[in-house]
Amino acid sequence: MKTIKSITIFLLFTVVMAGTLFTGCNEESDGVGKHPAIKYIRVTKPQASDSLVVSAYMGSLIAIMGEDLQGLKELWFNDQKAKLNPAYITATSVLVSVPSIIPDSVSDQMILLFKDGQQLTYPFRVDVPAPILSNMLCEYVNAGDTAVIYGNYFLPAEGSDEPNVYFSDNVKAETIVSWSMDELKVIVPDGAVSGKVTVESMYGTTRSSFIFRDNTNIILNFEDSSYGNPWGLGGFGTTNGCSGQYLQFVGTLGAWQWLNPMMFGYWAKYGAGDIPVADGLVDDLELCFEANVVTWSDVPMLIWFDKYDTPDGINPDGDAAQAHWKPYNKDGIKSTYSSNGWITVSIPLSDFIYNKDESKADLKISDISQYTNVTFMLFGASDDTYPIDIRIDNVRIVPLKNK
């Protein structure tokens, strides 16, 4: 009897303890009954993980360190609600990205709302970055025409209701056609020359990494019509050009049709001589050119480089690594493409990986300084015969942008 009584007391004690532990676990998981507190905030970069911060730029990832934070339900920076991931919320830390939307009301406070109704306020300032300039729709734009600049944080300059834009030689764009947080449309002023573009907002001033009217390492500008082989020369035009005379492919084309007007080969021995198209690491460079595609429905444009001593002739069956430009094909779906004017096309040299029919996709350019010639050729598979009208200008190899 004594043994049974002892067992009963033990079981009762076990149940009580289990209930206590279960309740404790629930409190730990939802934060009910706790007293949340923030000790400090730090950045999440490993090289600066010991850096404590009292402010951060929009979009930055921060770590909020404290205690009893596991019941966090909402987190506000000024009047902007942050997106929370439950996987990044523990009792002692919260990983969160500062909202990327500029607040309407600035309190310089972080507000934490918890599941049990508790609220915690903590001083924290959200900084707005200076403008970020990513690229231009077209780097070659004539004076009086509209240039389109893409980026972020395009906001009014101090004392103005719009951003300020300056072209090289500090020539200010007097007319801003339109602007939003990530796009600027400006009229290119008279006097603007080749160089970097500067955008000024109330939060700072930034110069672009890209170059307006980039004349770095121009291989072909098509002003000299003799640069090219006579039987694969394509055509030339000047009407509505972005920079003088341009190369033009015009006609109709179907699958695997070899048409002289649909190809252009620059052979250095008939042009500038034994001069490499570029120097530098392939992974750090890109091929750029301006293009105006009026209509293009199918047939890829094959682009490749050849060495100075390559025999005369255009040979897509060679062992040179090719890039295949086909903007009409989006994720495997083809549709008639038009660029609606001049654009700048950028193709990293690391994307030169194909042979003619793409049965190989592991080729590469090992040393770009070995090459002097360049070929453009519309050639390949097609679902039908279609009209083509493509203009190209200012072929160049430049440092990779936005690396």
C-alpha cells in the first residue's frame, strides 16, 4: 500500500511539473507575460557585426538585439510597416529589413507591437540614400531629345520640386520631363558632352558609373563604310540616327538563310589594323552598342570575335564563342519585338558561350586581347519567314556596369 501511495504521489508530481514546463514553453514561444526590451541594434555584415547603430538606410538589414522579443507581431519604422519573417524572430533577436518606402510622417521612432498587447518604442532614424544611377535606356541621345535614366531614390533637390540632373562639363538639364523614385526623363541640353551624369537630391549627389555618349574603346561607329567585307556588308543609314551613320539590316529572313545583307564582318586588316578589340579580364567586360529595332520576330543575331590572321570570310561554324541576341524571345515565348527607338544593348563577354545552333553552351572567350575582328550575322532557326529592320551603332567593349 505504501508503494502504491508513493507511485501515485510521483505521478502527480510528474504531471504538475509537465504542466508547468508546458506553460513555460508556451510563454517562451508567444511572449505572453514577458517584458520585451531592446538592448541595442547592429548591422548584419560579418565584417561589421560588432558595430552598433542608431540609424540605417532604407532597405538595410539590421539585427535588433534584446530580450523577450519572441511575441513580436508588428514592427513600424516611422509610419512604414516592416515585413517580418517568423523564422527570424527569437527571444533575443529580430532580423528585419528597414522599409524601402519614404515615410510621410517622420518620428525617428521604431514601434514594436506584441501579441499580448504590449508596445515598445525605441529611437531609431531611417536614412534615405543619395540617388542611385543604374543605367540609361540609351547612352547616345542627341541634344534636345529625351534621355531616360534608371536607378533609385530620385527625389527633389533642396529648394526644388524635382531632382537636378547635370551632364558632363557641369551642364544642367533645364527640363525634367518626368520623374519617379526609379526613373528620370530629361531633355539633353545643348553643350552636353561625353561623360558621367550627376543626379542631385535633398539627400545627396551621385555621379553615374556609366558614361553618357560612351566613346570608350569604340570598335565601330560605321562612319567609315569601307570598314567591312564587301560581300557581307549589311547596309547603312543616317535617318533618325543616334550618332551619325549606322549599320542596318533590312529585309525578310527565314530559318538558316544565308543572306549577305543580313551580316556584317569587320576585318581589322582592312580597317584599323592589328589592334585588339579590348584588353582586360573577360569577366570584367561587356560588349555594348546602340540598337534601334523597328521589327524583329525570329532568327537570332550571332555575334563573335575572330583573330587577326583568320582567313577572309564569315564562318559561323568556326570554334569562336558566340553570343546570341534575340530580344524577341522572352522565357521561350516568341513575339514581334520593337525597341521603340534607340536603346543601349549590353552583353557581358561571359555570355559568349554558344556555337551556331546552341548545341554547345560551354564555350568561352579566354583572352579578349587575342581578337581584332568582330562579326554580326542574323542566322539560325526560325518558325517562319519574317521582315527584319535592325539598326546598330557605336560597337564597343567597356567595363562591366553594375558588377
